[in-house]
Amino acid sequence: MARRSYPTDVTDDEWALIEPLLPKPQRRGPRPNVNVREILNAIFYLLHEGCQWRALPNDLPPWQTVSSYFRKWQRKGIWSLVNNTLRTRLREAQGRSPDPSASSIDSQSVKTTQKRGRYMGLTAERKLRAVNDIF
């Protein structure tokens, strides 16, 4: 039975771009019995919907498997590699330089009060005593 498709599923063209960037299965040991494309579909579903790992639909791979792949690829820097490769290809397709020539830094100042609060600078023990003195 074919599973229902989701708007976040990877298209064949997208898969052709991403698949070469993902790590190949190791030659030694048992062969993984998961479809890596389905793992990617589950990760994109999770990111798009903003749900928890355990809330992945039952027709996608088990959440433990998806989470394991996500974290493994994160440790190996696969997500950065995919992002950088896709950004470079997009810039080249737009006729721009592959690497950005400028960047923007945004900072925000947060105003604080001029006077210190009643309990500022107190140790935990002294705060507890001060609170107990109030009550």
C-alpha cells in the first residue's frame, strides 16, 4: 500500500540534488532496511509542521529512526553541506557569484533599569533569608 503524499515530500528533481550529498551505507555490517528518501521526507514534514518527533504520522518511518538519522547527519555536518551546496547552485542559476560578497549583521540593544533590584547581587542563601524576612 502506497502512503499518502505530503506537500513536504522531496520531488524527484530535489532528490537528484540531495542524494549524492548524503552518506552512503557502510560496506560492512548489516544493510539498513530504511528508505533514506522517506527519512528525509519525515524530517522535512517535522520541520514544516513544527511537531514533536513522536507526533510524526504512522505512514512515515518510526520517529526513533528519523531522529537517529537527523542527529547523525547533524554530527557529520551533512546539513551544512546540503545547505551550502544548494545555496551555491541557486546563486549560480541566478547568474550570481557562488559565494556571497556581503553580509548583514543585526544587533539589538536591550535597555536595563538603572537601579538594581532589591535582590540583585545576593547569593541564593541570602535571597532565601530576605524572602523569609518578608513573610
